[in-house]
Amino acid sequence: MWSNVLYAARVLRKSPKFTATVLLTLTLGIGANAAIFSVISAVLVRRLPIRDPQSVVVLHDQFPTLNLPRTTVSVLQFRDFSQRTDLFQTAAVLKRKDLTLIGQGQALRLQGMEVTSELFSLLGVRPELGRDFTSQNEINGSAPVVLLSHGLWRRLFGSDRAVVGKQLRLDAKSYEIIGVLPKEIEGLYPHVEVWVPAVFDAEALSPKYRWYVGYTMLARLAPGVNLQRAQAGMETAAANFNRGTFEQYHVEVRSLMDEEVGDVRNQLYLVWAAVGLLLLLACSNPDNS
């Protein structure tokens, strides 16, 4: 082996153009593999910044006859499905709600999210400052409260730890700041700056809004329940809720990790295989030469 190494060194030293070609070819092959592996590691291998992420699932309505293979759920569906305590420990819904901040100089449009009070306990996330939402904050007519993202807290208030209890003017309404979420949650919701409680009035809970979808539903699987069992249980729940309204209606139970990755998993593996082949060709070309 040592003789082969010495021989290769002499050949490379005597043929600088060939040596440069070999180095460039190997650099491209190794660099491409390193780049795609970094992407795969960030997208497919990364750990979600929540407690026990493999137990968290997302529920989707499916209406095949309406060409809706995957959509959100209604408030009444959330109320109904969250009662399946044989399948889920806890459940929550969230929906995007952008708000305009005023009274801090120029009006600023903030990306917000309205959520039920169970969300952060479901995810295993605790506020860095202050407290979480409670069921009292969801009562219609209760005083408006808001949780800030770590980024907005740093940008607007300079990381002032006395921010809890201050008022924030959002959409001409005064909200009390009750806490600041940790930076880690921004790995899951990177653009959300303010969080407010979801308040459902009698109108939203009336039967005429039975199929008024628009909320993303998350749930944490009960101990001993896997994805397959949850899916089977939700087929029964979907049939009971449907009551023959739609010819085909299903509820998909999907892991949160698959929800975050989307449908790019196979494409990423295909690209990785392609750059792996490129590295193989890069290694074989100098050897054949």
C-alpha cells in the first residue's frame, strides 16, 4: 500500500494538469455530497424543538370527491375529535391571524397566530417569561392577552424582562402582554411574532358552521397509541361526524414531522442518490485514467 501511495504521488507530481483535474473532480463530487447531506440533515434528520415530537400528529379533512385530498378542520370537528381520549392525550387548533401594531411609531403589520390554550402544553413549550394562555382567556368577552415571540420581544422591547404586564395596541384593541415564548419555538413557527387566544363565540359553534374549515388541528397521541391505531380510530370518528353528508369523507392522521417535511422526502433522497453517483464517477475517472 505504501508503495502505491509513493507511486501515485510521483505520477501526480509529474503531471500537474492531470493532478489539477483529479483534485477538481473530487472536490466537485465531495462538495456536492456535503451540500446535499447538509440539506437532508436540516430537513429530514433535524429534531423538532418540542417535547417527544414523534407523538405529535396533525389531523386533516379529506374530501376526495371535491378534489380536496388534504385540508384543515372546523371548530366543531375539533371539539368532536378532541373527545377521543382513547386516541389523544390533548388536542389544540391554530389559525393564522395577522395584526397591525400601532402606538410604537409607524404602524407595523405583524404575523400572528390564534391558538387554543392547550397548544403550548401539547408541544411541551413553556414561556421564557410570564405565563401561558389558560381556558379563561378563551371565554368570549375576556380581556385580550398576547404572547410575544422571542424575536419580537428583542426587536421591540430590547429584551426588557419587565415587559410582562405592559399593553400592546393591536388592531385598535389593547392587549396585555402575559409572556414571551422561547427562541426554540421559532424553529417550528419561524415567522409568527404574536400569539393570541382563539375565542369561539356561539355563532362559531352553531351547526351551520359544521363544515367551516380553516383551523389546523394538532394532537398528542395517548400512551400506547401509534399512528396506525389513531388513523383507524379516526375513520370511525369521521363517519360519525359526517352522518352521510358527503359521499366520501375521511380524516387523515399525519405525523408532525411529515407535515413539516411535506412531500419532498423522496425527492431529496433521489437528489442524494444522484450526487452519490456523481462522487462515484469522480472517484472512478482518475482510477481509469
